[in-house]
Amino acid sequence: MLVTLGFLMVAVFMFLILTKRATPVVGLTLVPVAFGLLAGAGLGIGDMITDGIKSLAPTAALLFFAIIFFGIMIDVGLFDPLVKLILRMVRDDPMRLVVGTAVLAMVVSLDGDGSTTFIIVTSALLPLYLKLGVSPVVLTVIAGLSNATMNIIPWGGPTVRAASALGLSPSDVFVPMVPSLIVGLIMVLGFAIHLGIMERRRIGTLVLTSERILEKVGNGGSSSTGSAGTGGSNGSEDDGGDTGRFIDGLDPKRDTLRPKLLWFNAALTTILLVVLVMDILPIPVLFMIASSIALAVNFPAVKDQGEAIARHSSSIVSVVAMVLAAAVLTGVFQGTGMVEAMAEWLLQVIPDAMGPHLAVITGVLSIPLTFFMTNDAFYFGVLPVLSETAAQYGIEPVEMARASITGQAVHMQSPLVPAILLLVTLAGVSLADHHKKVLWRAGLISITMLVVGVGLGQIPF
């Protein structure tokens, strides 16, 4: 009975989410309540949900203050110098431009919001792509891979979901996976260099005007004349004249900029990240302290502090509400005994020979499953069942959680992810063209991160 109800609850939840008949908050709340009552929870369902909320409160606090902190850092212009530096280093070299895209996307992805990353990257760099004649598909591929690989940071989404679903600390899941993350980012840079060199060879030598590229001359080729009346200018003059226009997307005149506090904000962010990796204090506590310091120093007036928080309220509300709603699902799953019953059933189905390898199997399954379903459906619906089953073979929940996040490079390319739809729309690229170039590269990154995790012993083989 509990096994049937458990699988039906997961199926109904996934159906509502995938078909967009309910938001994650509504699905995570109403579906478990309904099935919990059918399972005979009665009034005891309140205690189950309360226990779930208590276990996820630190995660909600982490997301709340992480979004505030990195939102403030973007507002005050911490990343603006990096954008300007990248533009200066790029000049008219397609390869430098593509590598710069990867670096910029990785850094901005620290805020954990894919939409913000793609808005900044495209607004800053797309004009230069068009000016140099570099394919915008290359921009979407590299920006998409950079953000997707960085997506496993504790406040990025999947790590929090995996930790929430299994009642773990996000830092216990993430910190041991840092080597896998580093290798993944190196692979992204490798892909960026390769694509940049290919674009450099395809385009050849450029002759530019302030309006557009007049002609592309291959190695040893001859030039042709451009449109009459455009007037000519050399590449360096044109670059210098347009550089300011390229960073308009970052609004260099916005009121929130704090140029005099640049070094303070950079030091604060660096200290935060170092202490985070050292695991000295709980991550939620670190972000609460860092966010309060950032608010007090950058916005001394109480009114400005309130406005700074309000600017990011939509992101805060949606993410924190999702985590708290997830407490309903996890609470009912655990309180009614559904997870245990489903795990026992899976033990009878899965061959004994495959049981000890469930962590690796979970990592491999996360690649296609998270592409065809949302993170909510996978981490709150599928992972808990796999984890309970794996526990029978001595595999710890934290090890299952680490394996489950390795498929994020592919997940973030899914049409179910709004941020990727925003990226291809802003760049004027079709999703099909994006997928042709990005999916196999994303798959290689996911597999490599899983292999590194296994090789270093963070994920049991």
C-alpha cells in the first residue's frame, strides 16, 4: 500500500511539474498532503511537516542570504572591472573573446542565478560577437556550459535540493566535490579555446567599420569593398569607440555603484569563499554575516538597505518558498514510512550485483533524468528513493547526493530550464542549434566530474 502510494505521489508530482499544471511550491505542498492523508497520517501530518521544516530551515537561510550577498556585489559593481578587463583583452581576436566569455560567465555564476548570468554576459559581449562575426551559438554554448558547471555551488539549486531531500548539510555535499568542479571548469575553458580557434580560422582577418563588418578576408585572400558611404576606420579605433557601448548592459551609471568600496567588496567576497571552502562555520551563518556586513558598509542608510534587499526579493521569495515547500514532501515521505517501503521494494527489484554500484548508477541516471525532468522532480521525487535503497548496501546519503549533482552540466541545457531559454532568446539563437553543439560537450563534462568524484573516493564505485 505504502509503496503504491509513494510511487503515485512521485508520479503525480512529476506530472504536475512537467506539464506546468502547478508551480513547484503548489506541487510540493498539496500533493504530499493529499497522499499523506490517504496513507493514514491524519492530524499527525502537521508534526511530520514541522519536522521537515526544522530540518530545512538552515538551507532556506543559506539561499536567502546568498542571493542577497551576490546580488549586492553585482549591484555595487564588483564584477564591472572584470567585464571591462575582458573587453580590453579580447580586442579583435575571436579566441580571446570566447575564452573571456567563459571566464565572465563563471565569475558571474557565483550569484547562483542563471538568468542574471546570461543577461550580463549577453549584454556585455553579444555586440562584440556580432561585430567580429563570431557565431552567437558559440556564446550560448560557452555561457551555458560555464553556468551549468558552476551550478553545483551550494546556493545554486541542485546541491541545495539534494541536501534538502536527504536532510544533509549543503557543505557536506559540495566541498568534497570541489576537485570535480575545478576539472569541469578546466574542460569548459578547453572547449572555449577550441571553439575560439575554430572561429578564428573561419573568420580570418577582419576589416571593420563603426557600423558593421565590411568584409571577411581569409588567409591570403583579397578584400572587397563595403557599402558606399559608410566610411572606414581601422579595427583598433573602432574597438575603442565602441567599448563603452558594449558594457551598457551593466548600466555603468546606476545609482548602486560603489567604486570607492571595490577593494573592500572584493576582499569580503574572497574571505567568504575561502572560509566557506575551509568549512569553519556553517554556510548559512557565513552568508548571514557577510550579507549584513555588505549591507551595512555599502548602504549605511536604513532605507537603502531595505531597497537593496527588495531589489532581489522576487528571487528570494521563489527559491526560499520552494525549499520550505519541499519540507512538506520530505516530511510526509519520512513520516508515513513511504521511503522505507519503496526502498525495500527496490531492493527486491535491483539485482544484488548492481546494488553496491548505486551511487555511480545514480550519477549516470542524473544526466538523462534531469534533462527530461526538473530538478524538483528528480531531487525530491527520485533521489530519496534511490538513497534509501543504496543505504542497504552501505552507501551513505551524502555520497548519493554528490553523485546526483554531476549531471547538472546537461540539465541546464534542458528546455525545461527557463534560464537557457532566456539565453538563446537574448542571443538570437535557436535552441536546436544550441543543442547540436552543447549537449555532447555537457555530457562529457558530467561524466568526467563523476569519474573524478569516484577516483578521489568522494563517490563510492
